[in-house]
Amino acid sequence: MGVKEEIKLQAQRMRGSKARLAAIVAEENGDGMRLTYIYDLNGKLRDYQYFLLPHEQIDSISDVYTGALNMEREVADLFGLEINGAPPKLLLAEESEYAPLRSNK
């Protein structure tokens, strides 16, 4: 199973457990990106980390957690990660620098 499928499957499991999606955090990690999905399950935070290769695409989990869409669009804008179903240009103007928080552009 690939990263794309793992992210979606874990989101579905957490939703089934009635967990709340608290945050999606992105950061560069060597030659790729690390995405951390943080869930609140009965007052306890659980995080799941996924490592992506440069220019690897993932699918939005907004069909599982509606609130994920703005978090995903922020990641797309600031880090240039391609998230199918989460169009970029939420935070940045058309003339803004592409992926300003990513050093390996």
C-alpha cells in the first residue's frame, strides 16, 4: 500500500473512532516532505507521519474530514505539495512566490 492510500485509510479509521482532525503539519525532510496528521481522540492527541518523495502527489481527505480542505490548501500553497482535490491559491496571490516555505523548489 502506498502513502496516498495509507493517509486516506488512517483518516477513515480515525473518523470511525469519532476522532477530530486537529492539524496537518508539513516540513521538508531530507529529499522529500514529512506530513503529520494530528487527531484528537477523546482528549488525547495522536499523530501519524508520512514521508513523501519530491513531487509525489496525495489525495485530499476532505471527503472524510471537511475541515481538512483549508489545511491541505495551506500546505499546497506554502510547500508546493500537490494534493488532488485541494486546489492551491488559498493564501497566496497569483504573483506570489511558488512554495515560499520550501527550500528545494
